[in-house]
Amino acid sequence: MSEENKFRKLGLMVGLELHQQLNTQRKLFCHCPTIVRDEEPDGKFIRRLRPTQSEMGEIDPAALFEFQRQKRFCYEYYNDTTCLVETDEEPPHDLCEEAVDICLTIAEFLKSKPVDEIHPMRKIVIDGSNTTGFQRTTIIANGGQVIVGEKTIGIQTICLEEDAARKIADDEDNNMRVYRLDRLGIPLIEVATDPDIQTPEEAQEVALALGLLLRSTGNVKRGLGTIRQDVNVSIKDGAIIEIKGFQQIDMLAKLVEFEAQRQEKLIEIRDILKTRGVSVNDIKPKLVDITTVFEKSESKVIKNARKSGGAVYAVKLPGFANIIGIEIQPNRRLGTELSDYAKFWGGVGGIFHTDELPKYGITESDVSKLRKTVNASEKDAVVLVASSKEQCNDALEAVVKRAKEAVIGVPAETRTPLPDATSKYARPRPGSSRMYPETDVRPVKITESRLRKVRRDMPETIENREKRFIKEYELSPDLAHQITRSQNLDLFEQIIKETEVSPTLIAATLENTVISLHRDQVPTENLDDTHFLEMFKSISKKAISSEAIPLILTFFANHPRLSIEMAIESTGLGMATSNEVEDIVKKIVAERKDFIREQGERSIGGLMGIAMQELRGKADGKKVKELLTIEIQKLLKL
């Protein structure tokens, strides 16, 4: 069975939500700049957040979950680039009009229908990532489509929202999370697709296609953390799982594949439990204090817990023997899922279970005593936790809850992506109670005249730009494809406008030479746009040759504050005079007369390398080759 047919048989359905930071002059609800900084902040303050009831008197389960963790939040700020809006000490300003226009441009690209009037909403978020306890978001357009290959993928909505504060650290000792307010409020476009995607590869292709459209505007930010995907995955008899904040777009197919695999395995586990006659009512939160069983245990975790005044508790899971150890994703088992619940709801370091014991200093004798104490048969599994009594209770109650879900099948939940494209439990799925109207921001009408202006100013798509570069700049198809999708695209076009250097040389330098230097341990992260502009202007003026590019860039990388004049002087890479180049070429020919007579004009290739090495980038290769050819032909005629 082909991979495509395999996933179609599973009933795989995927919907994407792409979140991309917009490169606007100001933030969405204040006039602070949209910059993220590395300097030490100017100050900080601490708050706690709590959930509120919706207009219907309901409390969102995800918000309640976060509140029950009792976390405090420390917010770091800058005096000159953050303001009272971010600290929630001042009402929000009007919506950023520039951000609205960018969203309308994307709507036009995707054939989406703009709303008549923009009405901001509040979405409850109390994980600390927003000082207000909610995120402001608004719908800009509905419907539309993106075509990938021969398939049309529907677009649900295009929204505009404020980005969250940036997490800096977790202080577990003080149950505190540290955020920085520089990112909070940066405009963020969200493009949500219909669940039309049916294979992992298709999901990745759609994400790439949408990413290219967003970049076509020329008004989105680039770099790590500026674009994130929320991925909604389900299979037949499974559940809608939301995996939030995935950034590695080249691994998106793997993420979807592993989630489909996880749900498939959980359904298999459900069926095994049913054949064993296990029901939800069989799994009871009957927790047993088994501390005395492990009085002489050599397990470090148990010894440390007892030493700090803690205890060891256990719970029996009837009919779960040899099921907790079943792998549901690479290097993740059902036991890992139970452990995730125990960690988040109980704050413990992890769990032990009988499918993996004896191990970790727990002996066969310990396991026998354990089973006897909790009255577990060989068909049952036992899960134990070593921590404070309160944490043991919370953790094992969460384990029981997750075990009950295993009998039902796949629990709907929000998950966090891991670096290997697997995922772990994050929190319950949010409910409809988390959204309510924003009363502090005025609505914005979308007029027909505004839409006409957006249509008139539509940017060129990446695909069209690629075709134009091949035709207009005579780039190779590979190089055109590379540069149009590169973060150096704007710089490439700027250099072309300001110099008379070959577009191929510019593109190859930005895309290939820099990578080569980085592999050679040159600190290329120190290079900025000015370095490239100055260097190519010097090449355009014949102050240096193109052969000097690697050495000039290496100098700039090691001395980023110095000028191009100092780079040329320090490296000695200024252009040699015509007489100097001619003298060096004549000397090389004179020293290798026998070689030239033996090889004839084929000797030009070998002598070019020698000449360029001796000139060290001080002469144009084309000119050197001309002189070599002349001198070699003179010699051969003698």
C-alpha cells in the first residue's frame, strides 16, 4: 500500500493555522516599534492571572487548567521600546492600519472575502504570555483557497492578532515564569485552512505555499520564531488534536505522520482493553501509600523523596499489564503519556510503572511486594509516584483520568511539539467560552476604496519573481529558485539597483559563498547588509576584484565595525595596476616555458590558478586570462 493510500485509509484530516509576524512600523495596539532585543531589560514586575467567566457564566477549561498551576509571572520591559499598553496600565490604541492592509493583500492573494467591518475580540489566555489575561484577535476575511499541485485547499479565515510575550525562563523553585514584553503586541497574521489536507507531505507543501505567499508581500518578518504553525490532526475514530507552535516547517510532514501514528496506536490500545473486558468504571482513583514497601529501596528517586519528607503512592490500573509499555510514537509509549499528565497536573518528575520494572533500583522483590500491597493481579498494571503526598495524589489522579481516556480511545487535547517531531501533552483543548468582544478598541470599516487601493498595489508573487529573475537577470533556474526564497532577497535586489555587478555573482555570493565561509568557521553571523553593499560597490568601481570576495567577507566577519577602505588596506586586496598584473603574468610564463611548450594552449588553465594565487584577488580573472593567453601565444610562436 502506498503512503498516500495508507493515510487515506486512516481517514487522516489536517488543518493548518499559520502565524506570521508582520514587519510593520508599529505594534498592533500601540505605537512601540516591532523589534525584539537581546540587551538587559530596564525593569520588571510580577503578577498573577486568574480566569474569568464568559458572558454565559462559563469558565474555559484550558484557562482553569493554567490557573490551577498557581504560577506567578515576571514581566521584563524596556523604557524606550515598550509602553503602558503592554503592561496593561493603559487602554489599547486604535488598530494598526498598515497591518490591516497587509492582511487584505493576503486575502486578495487567497481570493478570500474581507469582512465589512473589523471587530476585535478577546481570547482568554492565562499562561502568562499576555499581561491582560487575554489575546486580542480579529477576523479580516473568510473563505478563499490555495492551490498546491493539482489540489485546491480551502481557507477558513484570515485573522489579525497580537503576538504573545516572549518566554525567557522558568523559575521552578519559585513557581514563576519570566516573560519579556518586547514581542508582545507585534502584529501577527493567522491563515487557517479547512481540514482538506489528507497526507503528511501535502501538509508540508501547503505550509510552504502559504509561507511563500506571505513573503511575497515583502512585509513579513524573517528568522527563527517569526513564523509558527498550529497543526490540527485527526483520523477516523480518533480526535482533533491541536499541536501548537511548530516552527520547523521542513519537519511538518513528520509531525503529522507521527501524530497519525500515535492516534492509530491509541485506537489499537483501546481495542485491546475492550477485548480484555476493561471498562471506564473499572479504573478507580484508589491511591495506596506504599512508602513502607520501599524502606530499603536503592532507587535514587524514591530515596530522595523519602529523605525530603515525601512518600511513595501507587494506583492499580486493571487489565493494563503489558499495555503501558506499548510504543505509540518513536521513543514514546503510553507510559510517557501517563507521565506527561502526572508532570503537568501533579508537578512530579515522572512515574514508574510495572511494565518497565524491575529497573531504576527497584528490584523484583519490590515489585512483588508492590503488587501484593495494591492487590494487583498479573493482568493489572501498577503506577507509582515518589514525591510529596499532595503531589502524589494530584499526579496519580491525573494518571487515572488519562487511563480512563485510553479505554475510550484518543483524548482531544492540545499538545506541544518536540524537536524530533513527536509531541507531548500540553493542556486541555480550549472551549468556546474563551472568546468575548473587545470593548476598548473601535471597529474599523473596510471600504470599497480601500480594497481598490490594495488591489492596485498588489506585490509580485515569489513564483513570478523567480521567472522574471531567470529572464531579466539571466540567473540559472536553481539560483533563481534559491534567491527568491531566501532571507537575502531584498538585499539582492537592493545591490542590483545600486551597483553594476553581475546578478549571478551577487546571488551566488549571498547564497553559496557565505554558507561556505560559515562551514569554515568564519563568524558570518556578524555580517550585515552594509558589508555586502560596500563590498559590491567597490567591485562595481573596480576598487577590488570579485576574486577578493571571500577574503573581504572574512575580514568583515572578524571586524564588523570597520569600513571597506580599512578592509582593503588591511588585507592588501586593492586592485593591482595593469603594469603590475602584466609583470606577474610575464614572470609566470617565463618560469614555465617548458611546461607551456609541452601543453600548448591547454597550459592556460593550470597557469590561471598560479596567477590568481599570486595576485590574491587583486585582479579580475577575466583580465588575467586575457594577458596569459597573449603571453602564451607569443611564446608558442617563437
